[in-house]
Amino acid sequence: MSGLAASTGFVAIVFLAMLALPVRAAQPSFDCDSARAEVEKMICGDDALADLDLRLARDFARALSRASADQVPELKASQRAWRSQMLKCAQTGDPRGCVLDAYTKRIDQF
């Protein structure tokens, strides 16, 4: 067997083996093993929401780093209030849509 044919066969075997690996959902900014709220569990199982969570965490961290010392407490309080409201999305008719909207609007604020 030629070297090219052998390497092509090897690549095909590796590719097929990779297809058999389980696909893991994106990891949000928080520990999914500690997730208790229904919305947190939903975020852990949804790549798009997990990605939005990571983006918001980065944007919030950036905002904190740019804020003056007297602005930090207000910024943290607004984030806690936002999170509290976002967790209430579990009680809506469209929890995923509500969470998606909440993240999108919050990210736009930064």
C-alpha cells in the first residue's frame, strides 16, 4: 500500500472515531454541576444560551474594570437585579425566548 493510501485510510479512521465522541454543550460562566434553578439548567443544556452567558460575563467583567470605585457597587447591584429578573423567565410561556431576550438586552447595555 502506498504511503498516501495508508495516510488517507488513517485520516478516515480518526475522523470516524471523532464522530463517535459525545458532543458536549458549551460551558457557561457558572458551574453547571451546581445549577439549581430551572433557567440555569436550561442555559447549561443550550449552546446558544451558554455562549450568551459567557459573552455577558466577559462584558460585565470589562465594565467592572472600567468603572470607578464609586460605580462598582451600583453596577454589581444592577447585575444582581437583572439576574433575579432573568431567573423568573422559568415562569413564562416561553422560558428560552425570555432568557434569550434578557441576555441580548443586557449585553446591549454594555
